[in-house]
Amino acid sequence: MPKQYSQDVKNRAVVYVLYRLDRYKSVYGACQDPGPKLNVGKETLRRWVVQAQVDAGDRTGPSSEELAEIKALKSKVRDLEETNEILRQSAIFFARELDPRQR
């Protein structure tokens, strides 16, 4: 199970890396040094920083709000597909029950 970090820890870590970003060639390089010091994985920290850059408009990609909306819509589609499958199966069942050729 992935480790859960509070929003405060995420924000402080991202601000720390963004402040030091100009000293490194890449975001990954900037996350390698402070990651273990902040008790956060390097890749986790890099993803947070990249998402913060996207949310700020410095980088292209879906924002946090768009990602949350996509997640909610996927969940809704999954629920609707499940409901449709249940209805389809029940329609098949009742069609067989009402078929006069089965008697």
C-alpha cells in the first residue's frame, strides 16, 4: 500500500524543490538530493513537482482538477457499464422465462 503524505508535507517539499530547481539541470536531479532528507521517495517528489508546475501553467498536461474530474468520470462510467450488464442479463433471463417455446 502506498505511503500517505499530508497535504502540508507535499506543499513544503514541492516549495523546497522549486526554490532549488534553478541549481539543477532537471526536475529529477533537483529531487534526488532533498528526497531522502525529507523522507519522501525521489520519484514521488518528482511527480509532485511536475504536477505543481502543470497546475501553475509552467508545463503542459492535465491539471489536478482535470485529473480528479477524469477519475470521477471513469468511476461513473464503470458503474454505468456494470448496471447495463446487470440489466442486459436480467432481460435475457426474463425473455427466456416468457418464451412460449420453452414450455
